[in-house]
Amino acid sequence: MCMVFKEMRDSRLYKELGYSEFNDYCKSETGFSDRQVYNYISIVEKLPKELVNSSSLIGVKKLTLLTKLSEDERSELTKNTDLENTSVRELEEKVKQLKIKADKADMLSHRLEDMNNICDTISKQRDKADRRIRQLEAEIKELESRPIEVAVETDSKEVANLKDAMRRVDLDWSEKYSKLAAEAKTHSNPE
């Protein structure tokens, strides 16, 4: 039945029966809701043939629950569970637990990926800082090896004026000293 529904949808055979939409065909011709028909199709598309062929032993509700699992989750569940003797309610609980486990694993995987991205960013920043430090160390070495240049300031106009004024004062005092020395000599030697 699952294969028939899939073939009807995929080949658009419902149009030959006068229906423009597959949903209309499902409601009028199958006796099932379109949701139920899509569940049957999902069983064929998502589950291995061995499970689909054993549908009479397992039941459509259980198979529909198994379509909600990934291949790995389904494999884990079918390996550890007797599907024939497990009730739909028990299987729903096991599927729910697997989904919670998968969601946690997915969340942890995303967190790990985020942490790896942060580590990569930090590593790149550290490498950039290390390169800058080496560059600065090289610049410091180069500066330390240069001879020290002493800047000698040329006299400004003000300084030149002060020096000139000091020469004149020295000259004046030198002349006055010479006069006083000559006078002192004449006073000490009266003829």
C-alpha cells in the first residue's frame, strides 16, 4: 500500500483519475487523510525494505515513529529493541529519549564548533601579536645600534644680543680697570 501511494504521487497518476491535486485524491479515493497517506509514503522513502516488509508484524504507527529518526538513531533503536513486542507508547518514549539525546549531542557539537572558532581567532590574534612584538624588537635593536646624534642648537638672535652686551660690559670694565690701575700707580709713585 505504501508503495502504491508513493507511485501514485510520484507519477501523478491521480491526474488520470481526474484529480488536480494529490491531496484531493487522498481524501476522495483512499479512505485515509492526506496526512496518513504521507506517513505511508514516508515509511517507504525513509526506512529500509526489511522494516517496511515487516509492517504487518510491527505496525504502521511504529514504522511512522521510526521515520522520525536518523539512520544511526534508528539503527541503535532497532538493535536494542524488540519492535514486535514493544507497545507504541513505549516506542514513542524511546524515540523521544533518542531525540533528546540527539538534540543534546547536536547542541554540544555546535558549542564545540563555536569553541574551536574562538580558539582559532585567539590563535590568529596571538600570532599577529607575536609578529608585531618581533617587529618592534627588531626596530629597537636597529635603533640601539645607531650612533647617538647630539643636537647642537645654534644661537638664537636673543642669545647673540646677550653675548654682545656682555662683551661690551667686559670691555667697559676692562677700560675702567685699566684707568684705575694707572691712577693707583700715579698716586703711589709721586715724583
